[in-house]
Amino acid sequence: MSFSERIKKDWYKYLVAALFSIQALVFLIFREDSYLQIHDNLDLFMAHYRMLKVNDLWFAHNAEAPILHGISRDLFGSEFLLYNIPYEFMDGVWPYLVGYAFKIAIGFFFFRLLMKDIYGERFETYKPVITVTAAAFSMIPVFPTYGIAFTSVPLIVFLLRRIYLDKDAPVRKRILLYLGVFCYPFVSYFSYHGFFILCYMCVAVVILWIRDRKFPKGIFLSIVILSLGYIAFEYRLFGAMLLTDTVTIRTTMYHGDATLGESFKYAFEEFVNASFHSEDSHTYVVLGAVLIGIVLINAMHIKKREIKRIPTDPVNLIMLWIVFNVLNFGLYQFAPYRHILETLVPPLTGFEFARTAYFNTFLWYVELMLVCIRLYDTSRPAAKRIANIAVVCAVIVVMFVPQVYNDFYYTCYNQAYKIIKNKETSTVNFGEFYSADLFEDIKKDIGYNGEWSAAYGMHPAVLNYNGIATVDGYLGMYSEEYKEEWQKVERPAFEGSPSLKSYFDGWGARVSLYSGSDENTYAPLRELEISDTRLLVDMEELMSLDLRYIFSRIEISNADEIGLERIGIYNNENSPYTIYVYGL
């Protein structure tokens, strides 16, 4: 076979290999100069995980983490999740990049495995569209910390499918399948996916029981086993949720008070665009291809007078599932609906039941694949080419169209901008955001020894990452009592910052020193331009938290007035920051 013939036959293999290689090459070249999403990413989990490592807390029990004036280590990530393990042993940007690679590898391998199991011998016929779709799914730019949880969904579907179908399999094989179900939480996350997977499994038990007229013992047993798996792998989370009387900020978070009409609008927007943490790039190619395909498929059913096939067609069933997920997402903004859910499961008050929409990242790409397989089944060369073009466009969009967590795109864009324009962009890269060398110099100069500190003009995560204990920080679950304490600290600032007051009162996860003039004082920009350089806080309340240092990117104009002593001004050539250190 000639080279051109091999290319024509295996084009999809070369395409996927090229795309994966380009991604790997970019991150291996730029490493800490990569431009990684900061919001809800570098300002959150990356700093937490580094903090746990620096303070030897990953495996600690009955211990406090040096954030928010000391809170339980149990409120942070489990040491028994695949994504977290590299952070326990690696430094710098490497654990982030390893987690990124895990997410792609798991999504690609298990998507193909599931489809090979479903299609059997026909898998070889459909391999081009399945392989390229698997690549697109694996690279979806979703929330990085739980990216593996998103792309591992095909694995649990595969395990449950085999348990259901292999009723007469040898005992050893069934034990291995159940063991796989138990260990699945190693690559999942209860709060994002696990709770809903268990709910879907309960629905599946009812449906299969009615359809087969026989109780599906295997799926029911899997519910028990999977539940035990989540408890085992995320024992800290379950202890924090269920075994403590501490009232957390989850109970007072504002989840929206939309009208019923607005809720349906939010559902439609979610259907078209996907929400913040699960932006999967389906809007640009997948959505249109799937909707056109569904219309044509059902039109053919009608034309052939096969009306009975419409309700059972997999393409229609998957779409109904997608619609259910987005309706639940939208209705969760409707208070009466949300209160029903919280009444049914009181311990989960404040839990984001709207996260059913996160499963649509998988379902949209399944739909795309199903539509393209129908085109393959027509045996028309033109239809096959259209299917191939659709999946190629989908994977190109995933990789090269900007989405919130598309770190590959933003790294390429910012590095290209620097070369073409011969100047820096306004944002900062991984190494600059944390500026580890600069903070090591500062700590040595001031003789820092674990004193409680706070950040101003930057995210507290910068201090957390660099081994500095903070009274501020970013965390989605801590005591309501501490939130109320911080409201007292920030009372002077909130008097002139109505939007920031509303933001903190209704959310509360970002505990920061806020501006007294409604300005964003923690924007991670290369040049932070603030018009009001005062620090407005209740110093008596702040001092009650044992605060010793304030690390600030802003030269505080009223430092003398509020009793702050400037200890020093620090910068270095590797950091865009100038840090003013104040002592109390």
C-alpha cells in the first residue's frame, strides 16, 4: 500500500495523532509560561493543592489548613482521586499538565471502548467518526480540576452495560466488573457527577424493571457498590457534609430567584451554549449537525410510515435526556422548584442540583456520533464524506475556538501576540500569576514564619500557593460564622461598594479585602489600575483574627491612618508584580 493510500485509509488516525501532538508540544515548550485560566482555577484548587503539599496535609487527619484563619483540612480535595495525586508529589505547572493529559487519555480511550462494546464488529466500519468524535470529547475545555470526572462518564456506562448484559458471565468476570464500579470514584467526583449518576441509575432500575418485567439485580447492586465507592474515595467530603453540625455558607448562598418564564429562558441558553464550568464547544458545529440530523431521521421514519420507531430511536432518546438536563438546570433558578429538592434531601441544602447539565458534555458528542453513523449507514459516498467533515469540524472547533477553559487556545494566542506585537498581553501566565521566586525573596527578607496574613490587590490564592497562611481565601464551603465575621471586617468597604456587598452576601466563597469604591482589586492583570487606593476595613475586627501582614499590589494611601506600617517594597525581573508589605 502506497503512502497516499495509507493516508486516505487511516486519515483519522493521523489527524487525531497530529492534534494530540500539537497540544502536547505547546505545553511542553511553554510549561510555566502557559496561559492557564485563572478564574475558578489557578485562584482556587491549584493554590489549595500546593498549600496541602507545602504543609504536609494531604494525608493529615484532625488538622487545620492555613487558610481562612485555620479550617479543617477535610474541606479540601481527597487524597484518593486520580487528578489530585500528581499534586501530592509534583511541583510547579507539572501536576496541572499531567492532569490535563489524564483527562484527554481517559476520555479518548473509554469513549472508544464504550462504542466498540456497543457496535461490536461494526465498530471497524464506523471507526473514523467514532475516533474523531472521541478525540473531540476528550479535549472538551471543561473545568480542569474535574475534567477527568467529565471525560470518565463513558467508563461507568460501559461497566453498567456489561453488568446488565453479562448476567450469565463467570463469577470472576462479574466480580471484576463490580470492582470496577467500586473504584470508578477514583476518576469521578461525587458533587459534580456521582450524585447524579446514582440518581440516573435509580431511574434505570425502574425503567428496566418495567420493560423486562424482571428486577435488574445487577444494576441495583451496582448502586450500592458505587455509593460505597464514593464514600470510601471521598470520605472527607461525606464527613464534612453529613457528620458535622457546623452551619456552612452553602445554606445562605443565593441560587437565583427567577420567574418560571426566566427559568425556561435559562434552560434554552444552556441548551445552546452550555454553562460556565461545562462549556463543551457544542454550539458551533455539534448543535447544528445534531438538530439537522434529528429532523431528517424523524422525517425518514414518517416517510417510511415507521412512526412507532420515533419514541424508541436512540437519537431521540438521547435528545430527550439532554432536554431534561437543561430543564432541570433552568428550573433550579426557580425558587419553588429548588425548595422541593432541598425538602426532599435536607442534608444537601445548597447542593447544586442544576449540575445535571454537566452530563450533556458527553451526550452532545454521543448525539453527533449517532447522527454521523446514520450517514455512514446510507452507503452513499457523499453522506459518508459529510459525516467525516462534521466530526473533523467538531474536533477543530474544540481545539481552536476560545472557550473559558481552553488553555491550549489562550496559550497559543498570548504567545503569538507577544511575538507579533513584541509586547506583553494584559493577562499573566502561570508562573507570573504565582510569582513564586518573588514571594520566596519576600519571605526571607521579612523572616516570615507562618504568621497570619492577607492579600490586597491580588487573589489570596497567590499567598496560599507560596506557603503564606491567610485569614482570607476562596472556598465554597466553610462556616457561616466566619462569613459573618468577615462581613464585620468589610463593613466600611461595603458601605461604598453595594455590588461587592451583594456579591459577598449572596455567595461568600471569595473572602477578600474588597475595594471601598466597587472596584475589582483582585483582577489578575499585568497592570492593576485602581483609582481608590484606600484600604477600608474595620481594623479592630481584622486584628481579632491575629493578622500580622498584608501583602498588597496597591500602595495603600491611608496606611498610616489605619495603623499599618510599611515594611518593604519588592519586585523582581520574573514577576509583573510590585508587592508592598505592611505589618500590623
